[in-house]
Amino acid sequence: MSEHTVIFQPSGRRGKIKEGETLLEAARSLGVEIESICGEKKTCGKCKVQVEEGFFEKYGVDSKMSNLTGWTPDEDRMLSSAEKENKYRLSCLAHVQGELLVFVPEESRGGQQVVRKKAGKLKYKPDPALEIFYIEMSAPSLHDPEDDFLRVAKALKEKHGREVGKIDIYCLKTMADTLRKAKWKVTVFVWNDQVVRVVPGEVEKYYGIAVDIGTTTVAAYLTDMKTGRAVAVDSKMNPQVIYGEDVMSRITYAMQNPGVGLEKMNAAILKALNELIGSLVEEIGVTRDDILEMTLVCNTAMHHILLGLNPEHVGVAPFPTAMAPAMDIKARDMGLDINKSGNIHILANEAGFVGADNCGVLIAEEPYNSEETVLVIDIGTNGELLCGSKKLGVVSCSVATGPALEGAQIKFGMRAAPGAIEKVEIDSETLEPRYKVIGKTDWHTHIHEIDAKGICGSGIIDVVAELFRTGIIDRGGRFSKHAPTKRLVKDPDTGQMEYILAYEPETSIGKNISITQGDVRAIQLAKGSIYSGAVIMMKRLGIDKLDKVILAGAFGSHLNQFSCMFMGMFPDVDIKNVYAVGNAAGDGARLVLINRDKRREADEMARKVEYLELTVYENFERVFMEAMQFPHMTDSFPSIQHVLDEIPNWKKIAKEKNA
Amino acid sequence: MSEHTVIFQPSGRRGKIKEGETLLEAARSLGVEIESICGEKKTCGKCKVQVEEGFFEKYGVDSKMSNLTGWTPDEDRMLSSAEKENKYRLSCLAHVQGELLVFVPEESRGGQQVVRKKAGKLKYKPDPALEIFYIEMSAPSLHDPEDDFLRVAKALKEKHGREVGKIDIYCLKTMADTLRKAKWKVTVFVWNDQVVRVVPGEVEKYYGIAVDIGTTTVAAYLTDMKTGRAVAVDSKMNPQVIYGEDVMSRITYAMQNPGVGLEKMNAAILKALNELIGSLVEEIGVTRDDILEMTLVCNTAMHHILLGLNPEHVGVAPFPTAMAPAMDIKARDMGLDINKSGNIHILANEAGFVGADNCGVLIAEEPYNSEETVLVIDIGTNGELLCGSKKLGVVSCSVATGPALEGAQIKFGMRAAPGAIEKVEIDSETLEPRYKVIGKTDWHTHIHEIDAKGICGSGIIDVVAELFRTGIIDRGGRFSKHAPTKRLVKDPDTGQMEYILAYEPETSIGKNISITQGDVRAIQLAKGSIYSGAVIMMKRLGIDKLDKVILAGAFGSHLNQFSCMFMGMFPDVDIKNVYAVGNAAGDGARLVLINRDKRREADEMARKVEYLELTVYENFERVFMEAMQFPHMTDSFPSIQHVLDEIPNWKKIAKEKNA
């Protein structure tokens, strides 16, 4: 089969590509990131590229002899006539047939998301499953010829009261020589009833690593096992992003590429984890061999891909996972490059889409110990909700928010990367917006330097809340044709109304950035699904009022809580009792790393939480339709009436809370 | 570094050999087996080869320019002047410096030992640690979205009352698809609390493999786990033999070749085991993947080499093993090619040189359940003894028999391979011998076809016993110069007396086969060490009479029990109560494979047996010196006086017992 040179601009990456590969596949193989939200289902239209050379060069549009295969009906539908004229193609639909020079426009480029995962202080005392003990022994003699292992076991018992019955084979391979070299004075690493490492002399400090594998971001916390403190933190993009932006597209990718798809994504995440481990141990001056325990949280799809399990079934109702309980897997069996005898502890999946990450949230926030009734919302591509209290017990559910809240399926949506509009306010009088762009220190007021490229999740939530607050959209989410602002226009291509947030001269993409009627609908679906989940859970618990709402997840920390509440993302609650807790899933991973009671608690509570499958709830559709509406100001939010009464004041509160 | 072509005859094997390698190393790398009993310690003189071309060709004996390095003092000592004249060298001492044609004389060729390990019927009811269960489940639904694992666990509990909490990661990788393909009707393999395999439909039969890794022979028993029957048996030489004939030479080899020595021997035994597994599963028409449990017994040195553990320490007093308790290791971690989720169970080492093989003997013979006082002798390169009863408890010890009983360190000793003299009788009147050669159906009487090549262990024991019985040697083991036989001669080279068992025309090695004074001494040392071990154990137990003696080991089955007793290998006992039980260690491996109570019993009893370190016993040396003597006819064996009274009669009994 012949190969052709393909070059991507502006990165300049080039290489030989096999005839018949799509431009998207070519880009991936050359390390060029192109947005692909739908996982090549030909529905998102995000993977646009402009063909600079090789476009039907020789024989015209329909010829099989051109350097790219011809138009497809999907492209006809998703590309505007202007784009077609400018030689745009969807890279997932155009197949290489000859040499090409391709330009990836900024709006299609996969950007490095801004990763902000801090490690707070954990309130639990360290008592890790992995322990170390210093022991001294006498050497074997003819009168005491006992084997090395029982000699070590006896010393552990006598000096520390610790019983062991096993030893990992890889540890055993070097133990005899270590004991003799160290003159029988060693530090022993014990994991459960197993000796996993023996090192000469007395070791004071030792470390473990807790990891939160998100769909988009992977965060790793290297933790001092004696103090429980995260002494080094690092994070990176989940490299699986190039195979699909959300879990469903990755599941689709695995299904459409049997064998290789799963294998590639599995290899990608393992590589990323091994790189993170490498940079963390280097940062504090230890080695990979010094790490003998890792804990992992992730959603069910990430869980399956990480373990090399077919993720197909978790993508189809009723979304059964292969394995709910927590697992302990030897590092060597997972391909993770720490000590071969090291253990990887993966927290329990709760059920369906409620994965180990939610189990992390569960034990970090402990709703089952709360005197108050609390709703925990972990917002991501899927929302996972927990609701309950010590008295009521805890229920969980998963809601399909879709990727809108993270900026996907939004016309100008993007990840929280430089150039993204992340905060928006609309003036109640003039209906003019002001916005803040990631990577800029100041608010953008149409005066400063211009580089808006799109809108990320927090920006979208802000703008929709503001459009509603200022009356530009009504309770049903429809644009009011009579709103007195010239920013409200009709898209000539689609006939849809849209609100122009940034005019073309203020952007770096050569066109207006706007919020369309479709965007508003997508946000309504997302917030409605969370709200309806909360309502059904409250019904199940027999309550009609929440005491507290916790927004978990790095994403949740960046939301304007007032915007969320104002647009009706969750039921009424005193805004003072709405908290953003950051990466609670990561906190959970750290807790089980340093405290074995928490580990037991995680396994136990994951099973005790009652999972509600919302779609089988009899009134689900009615509840959901109602939840999609924006709220009545007065009826829906008794708790914040005093705030709403004075508009400038709630802004002040919101600002303080989101500073 | 330059390479030279080296050819070995009569096999005709040839290849390029790096300059500086010894002829023995060259032979190994070309797959030519040369006897090497001492493990290249330059003491055995067994690795003789005749150099046909390239012998000091160009520049004489001492030249560094010849095709072999020059004489060594060790060769001067160990080669006769005739051998030197005929260009014999010791292959471990001559280094390649140019092209060579080398002849390996028959006496130096490593022969395939005759492997005779049969599998008898075990008396325990199968109740294996690895179980299978057929279950049927309903598919997940929105009302019952439970994960696959808990669904399987629930079905196991409900239908079979069996609880599981874990699943092996490699099993999990394919389970989801298997369950769906099989429409939720599957057979589940459960090992302890762990699901290790899921296959579609109902499986009736399943198998495990028990293996006895001897220093010389590896025997494997593929066992039907439901009936407990060994349905296929295979065995092969332990390929480590080329690195040394006994455990000490292999330990020495590992020490003298740090890193690579252990690695090579480890790879060799794993390869042999994987070949055995392959031929066994093929024989009954299953696959490697169908095997999920193996049990192993072996001595402590084999144990360490098999697991890749440095065997150095088990070779030096006080011989501490790295690990005494039984181990369970995943097949994938050992490099054994069965199902990746399969388990390898290695029985407990008792202490020092008393390894897992003796643990196998222990639970097969159960002296701890015996109403009679029993002595169990597992004769090999090392003898391992057990002594005791239900009432007295059980003590064990290891005795350094040396390799003499297996034919090594005996002038014409060889393994029990074709050409070996295996049975000997000497006529009381004429003092003429008759003998039986392995590979011949009839007794050799100097009339039939001639092909004796050497003497194997059972033959040596016979001949020494017969020499003593007929008065050719006295109680001290000295040849009686006045014995009326022309077969008693003096070796002109050494001045030692020897008894010619076969004259040169009757042999295939071109010389007389004789028993030397040194050979008799070696056998005295061996039998004396066993006898003294027995005596000390009996003292420790406070008894002066045995009820029963059990000779364990394939080797033990081939011994003339009367010869053993007659020469004083063990204390007096009624000859009717001397039993050969065959491969009891292998029986032990099979028992723990099919019965989990026996597995628990093995762990427990291995710890309960009291190990006696003979060398620290205060009268050890005196006891040993006495035990080396041949016994007083009348004083030592009251139990067989009635037999000894009529010489022809005891021969008849011996013949019946050893038929």
C-alpha cells in the first residue's frame, strides 16, 4: 500500500501516511491534536481543517484520483458554504490519497487544558495499609537455622507485634542477600499480611502515590505516608483525549477499532501515569522502586480502559461495570512502573456510571456522617450526585449532563484552556457583557488586548445565567426578540437566534463568539438533568429541603455558585451553605492511601450507598422537563430572596465566594 | 574476540566457539552432554574428552599458540599416562584457542537416565483448592444493573453456597464478553476466594498438574481434579544436570557465575517444566489455558533456583532457606506457561536441606498418624529422614550421603541409564559375580551380549553388600587380600585394591569395570550417614526399635532392600516391614493438588516436625564412625537371624520383594 507525505500547519509536523487513512488519523499519528468531541461519529463538526495544497488538485471534487477522497453528505450538512469555498474539510471524513498540506485552524486545535488540582490538607491521621518497620535479627546458626522469612516474621512479631504470613516473590528474590549485606538490620515494608520490600538499615520516610484519572486530566499526589502530606503534586492531560473528548466517544472508539482501540488508549494512559510517577519521584529525590503503593480513582469508563477491560458494556444501558468492588493489583500486572512488588489499589465502583471517583468523593465528604442533609454534585462530563445524611442514609445517581458544561457541543465551546472566556457578567441596564479570558490577568472589557478563542464551562454557565437574569432569555430558555440589545441577532445560515458575546475584532479566531439558542438548550439539558436527579433523590429520601450543597471536582471550583443556583442547577439552599471543595475524588484517593480505616470505609460505604437508576423512576420525564425550565425567581429560591431583592448585592456575594 | 569452529564426535555437533571458552562450555553451548559431577570444581575427573585434531598441533604442549591451552596440574593428577598419550583432556580445564575436533568417549557421555516414576492411586477423596461451578444468571437490566463480578458472586453463593471476594485481573479482562457470549451460562473456576476463570457453558472435567522436581529427574502428573487420578504422566531429565550433577555443584556453579549462572539454571528448569506441561496437555487434548493449578515439590536448592533465589546460603552451614512456608505464586510471575491466572503452590520447606520434597513425603506417608514407629528414608543425593509415630511425634534430619549412592564419585559409577549394571549377586562359593544391565532383559552371565558401561546406585549397593556377605571385604570395609578370587587385584596406577565386576571384553568402554577400595569407602560413608541419622533420631525419640522402614523415592524402589539392610543402611527391623513406596514426594505434590485438607496439613505438619541438626549432636562423630562399619551378623539384626541362617533363603525373599 502506498504512503503519502502529509504536513500539518501551523505545527509543521509531517510524516508518511498510509493511503486511505483519514486526516484525523494522520494527525493523531503525527502527534497533532485536533478536537474530536463526538469520537468520529460525524456529529460534532469540531474537527474542521483547511486543506492548503492537495485539495482536489488534479481531477476535481468527485474524482477518486484527487489527493483526498470526495465530499460526504455529512460534510455538506455540517460545513457552511463559506467554509466549503475555503477548502475546509472535516478531518474524520476526508481520506488521504496523495500528498497534502493541511492547516489546523485555531478553533480546531486541541489545547492544553489549564490543570488546577491542588492538594488540601486531609483531616485523617496516617495509618496506611503499607507500613514500614525497622528490625534487627541475629544471623542463622546451627542451633538456630531458621529460614530468612520466618526470622523476619518473628522479629516483626516480637518487636512490633505485627504478623505476616507471606512475601512477594519479587521481594524474596533479593531478601537473602539484603539481610546479609545489611548485617540483619533492615527496614521491612509490610502490606497487609505480606512482606513486600526489605532494605538495609533504618528508613525514616516512605511514600505512596494517589491518582485521580479524570476524563480530561490526570492528577497525581505523591504522599509522605507518615505525615499524610502530599509532598509533590503533578498533573497532565489524559492523553486519551485524542481518541475522543468524553467517555462515550472513547467507548465508541474502542468499539469501532476492536482490539487496537482499547489497547491504544490503555497504553496511552499507562504511559502518562508512568511519566507522572517519574516526575514525582524525581522531584523529591527518590526512585520508582521506593514506591510500593498507589491508589486510583476514576470513572467507570476510565477504570475499564485502564485495566484493559472492554468498556463497551459500561456505555450501554444499564451500564453494568465488569467489577464493582475495590481491587488490589500488583503494579507489575498493570504495567505501572513502580516497585514490582508494589500494590495498586483501585477504589470501588459504586454502580453504572457512578465510579470509583465518586467513591472517592463519598469518603472525602462523608455525607453518611453528616448531621445536615447534604447534596454533593461532582460535575464533569457526567454528573454524579450523592444526597443524604447520617440519619437518612445516602443515595447516589448519575446524570447525563452531556459535555455541554465542559464546553463541548457548544458552538464556541472549548476546554478551560488559554483563550477561553471563563467568567461573564451582563449589565442589567445596557445588556452589554464583560468577560474574563484564561491566560489574562484582567477582566476583558473590550479595551484590553484581545484573544478570546471560545467559551469554557464556567463561562457558559455564567453567560446563560446572566442572559436569564437580564431577561434576554425567558424561563423556557427562548431568546426574547424584543430585548433591547443589538447583540441579539439571527444566524443567517441556521436561522437561529444568538447573543454575540465578543465581536470578531476582540477574538483570535476571526469571527464573532456567540451563544446560540442551541447552546442555551444544551445548558438547560445539563442543568435540568442535575436538578431532576436531585429532586428524585430528595423524593426517595422523603425530604423537601437541603441544608447544604457541595460542588466537587476541579471544575466545580471554578463555577460561579450563584450562577449555578440562579439558573436552577440544584434546589433551593442558603447560598452560604454552598461549598466548592475542589478535587474531592482525589482527596478520596489520598485518604485510602494513608488510612486503612478509610480504605475499609470506602469498600463498605460504596456498597451501602443506594444507587438510583433515574430512567426507571416513573415520573422521570415530567420531572426532567420541569427541571429544564429556568426557575421562578420568588417561588424557587426562598433562601436567597433577600439577596435577589438587591441585584448589586448578590453580585458582591457571588464575587466574594468565587474570588 | 575471535571464534573457532569446534566439532564434537560422535554426535557430529559443531559450531563457532569464542576463544577462551572451555571445551565443557563449548559442549554445553552446542547441546553436547558431557558428564560433570563436580560442577567444574576440578575434582571428579569425569569430563574426559579425547582431542582428535587441534591437540597442540602447531607449537607443542606448552605453547600459547596451540589450539588448546596447555596442561594443568589437575589434569596431571587425574589423567593416567595412557590417557595423556592418547590426547585425553579434562574438558573443564582445556580452553579453546583454535579449531578442534573432539571425541567424547562413551564413559563421559551424559546419558538419558531411565526415568521410572509411576503414579499410584491416592487414598484421599478429591476436594481441591481449585474448584469449578456451573452457574446461570439473568442479564443486567435497568432494575438490576449490578456489575458482572457481583452478579457472578451472587450466583455462586445462591447456587453453590460458595463465597468469593476477588477476581484475578487477567480473568476479569475477558469475563464481560464471555458472560454475554455464553448468554450468562458459564462455568466459573474458583481458587480460594478468587474467581480465576470463566468459560462458556457447563464444563465437566478439569485438570491440575503436580510436579516433583528432582535434582536429576523432573516428573509431572496431570491430574483429573474431580477423580484425583493422574491421567497423564511424563518426566524428563532435569536439564540443570549440565551445570552440575548434584545440588552442591549447581550452587557452586551459581556462585562462580554471578548473575548468569542462576539465570541459566532457572531458565533451563522453566523450559523443561513448560515442555512437560505442553506434552501433558497435548496428550489429553486440552490447552495450557485449561490448567489453573500446579503443585511443586523439590529440595531446597532446586526450590531456590526455580524461584530465581540465590541458592548460595542453602549451600553453606547452617543452610538457611530464604523461605520455609508454602508459597502461592501466580503462574505469570514464575514464567510457567499455563493460564495466566493460574496458581503455583510450592510446598513448605521444612528446614535446611529438608525441603518441600520431604514435606511431600511427610504428608504422603503420614508418620504423625502412624500407630507404629516408622523410619522414612528418602534416598537421593541427600538423604532426608523422618522418624516417629502418632504417639512420639516426628523428627526429621538431613544426611549428607553424597552422590555415591547414585553412582557419582564411584570409579565406574553412572546414572541409572542404559548400560548401567543395576543388580549384582556374588556366588558364595566361587566368588564369581553375575549382574543385570539396564536396557537388557536378561541377567548378564558373561554369555549374553555385552554392553556394561558402568554401575548405577542400586548395583553399587548390591555389589558392596555382596562383597561383605561373601567375605571379600571385612566389617571395616577393607578388601581381604586372601579372598580366593582372581578378580581381586591391585590397580597399578593407584596401588588400591579393586574387585573386577566385568572384564573388558564384557564392557562397552574398552576396559574392566571394577569396584575399588575407594568406592567401598564412599558407600560406607553414605550408608553410615543414613544409619547414624536414624540412630540419633531414635535416641531423640527415646526408642531402640523400629516397627517399619519406608524407602521413598524412585531410587529407593530400585534398591534391593535386603542389600540395604544387610550393609547396615538402617537399624534392625523385620524385613517384612521394609517397604518401597516409590515417589512419595510426588505423591505429596499430587495430594495437595487434589485435597485442600492435605494442603493445610502439609503447612501445619512441616512446621510441627522437629528438625534435628545432626552435626550439633554431641556424640555425632562417634555415632557416625561406628555406623560406617558393616554390621555384626548376629548382634545387629536379630529380626532377620532366621533368614540369615539359610543363605539361599534370604536371596529368595530378597528376590520376591524386589521383583
